[in-house]
Amino acid sequence: MPVIYLIRHGQASFGKPDYDQLSENGWQQSRLLGRAMQTQDLGVPVALCGTMRRHTETAQATLTELGLPAQWRTDTGFNEYNHKEILALDWPLAEDHAAVTAWLATQPQPRKVFQSRFEQAVRRWQRGDGEYGESWPQFRERVLASTYSLGNSLNKGDSALVFTSGGAISVIIQHLLGLEDEALLTWNRTLINTSVTRLLVNAGNLRLVSVNEHLHLPTEQVTYR
């Protein structure tokens, strides 16, 4: 049966003005993933990326380490939700990066405080409490549409590497396990950078066979953003 490998991007640049790029650790995580995947029977995999820089940089490092051309198709269906918009609508201070950085510096547990504010904002988005460029139902629909479209395009023995984000992968897990909306946050905070979640494709149906595989990473290189 065809296999889809959902790959969460490497560690991005949390706390920096431009989050959407890999940190040095993120590049190394991606290279380690590529080395580990050399043992998989991938055949000639199809590679797809969302259009975000952290997706394409992860793909570049992983595919190069795999000995494959650093080439992929882009699919906006695998893009992450707009976390900046979602956060700013609930917490206007978030529009000013310098102000947020200064405020977090006064907090005893800045990462924990930020995560709490972020999850509050995501729940508001899921409730539909505000005017968003993309609603929660629209986000789910586009991610699932791209996933099933990919599954239907694969033939027996094919494999696909999809470089995407935690939110998109969490939506797929939520859908396939029949979970409530809160699963978006539960899985999104749990998925590790460059972890692999596997789907089997059978006659147009998708089956989840593994989640959050990350044995390629030494403990000190495990990150969640």
C-alpha cells in the first residue's frame, strides 16, 4: 500500500523577529532525519511542501541527506494556520514583537506564559469568536482535502514525503481518530520537530499507523517549536 510520511518541520526561530526559518538545530535535526530515512524502502518518493520557509528548508536538508534531488511540489493545503493573526486578535500586544519580548522577559516562566496565551487565542479561533482570514473549519477542510488528494494520486508501492507543520499534522490525526477540537492543541504541543507520522493509503481511505516517530534525534536535540 502507498505510504504518506507527514514530517513536521525542524526547529524554527522562536523568539526571533522572523520565526519562519530553521535554527541551526533545526537544520541538524533535518539532516539527521534524512540519514535515518536512508534505511526506509521509499522507492522514488514524491516530495511535497507547504510554502513556508521552514517547510522548504527542512525538505532541502532532509532530501539532500537522503541522496535525493532537493526538489518538491508545493501545496498550500499543507501550510500552517496564521498563528500571528490568531494571537494578535486575542492579544493585541502580540503585533509588537519588541513589546512582547520585553514583557516576556519580566515573566518567571516566559515560554509557559506564552504557550498559555497562544492556546487561549487558538481556542477563541476554534469557537469562531472574531473575524479571521481563515476560519477553523476552513483550515481543517483545506488540510484534509490536500491529504486525501495526495492519497488518491498514489499507486501501489508509492511513497510521499510531506513537509508541513504541527497544526496540519494534528488536524489529520484528529480527523482519523475522530477526536474533539481540543486535539489540535493536545497534539500540536506534543509533536516533535522533524518527527514522522505515517499514513497508509487503501482504496482512497487513510489509516494512521504511527505518530510522532523521532528516534533519529538524540535527547538533547528534541524540541517542540
